Amino acid sequence: MPQPLPARFRPYVQGLVLTCLMTFVVSGISTLLALGLTWAFVARWPIAWGISWAIAFPTILFVMPLVQRIVARVVAPP
């Protein structure tokens, strides 16, 4: 079994997993609503997902520190 990544990679792995799942769902719903359940949907969804992820991943890495500061002001510490 491979060794886990060091803790310093946590924000990057978390951002990767989060953006993969979220863009998968959102791009799927958007593409389905736009094209219907057709072969065009099957062909275009992976493209829409890839573009969405390519934008979402760097965005989440950039905005996450800001989001954490906002949440820290709104939510009491544990």
C-alpha cells in the first residue's frame, strides 16, 4: 500500500477532489438541461466537465484562504 501524502498537500488534494465532484455534477446537470438525454449529451459532457474543472481547481485554490477567513469570523471555534 502506498504511503499517504504529507499533510502539506491536504489543501491541494482537498481542492482537487472537491472540484472534480462538484464540476462533475454541475456540468452534467447543465449539459443535460441544455441538450437533453441524447448522444450529443454523452459526447459533450466530458468536454464541459474538463473545461469546468480547469477553471474551478485553480479558482478554489486561490479563494480558499479567503473563504476560511470569512467562515472563521462567522462560526465559533470548536
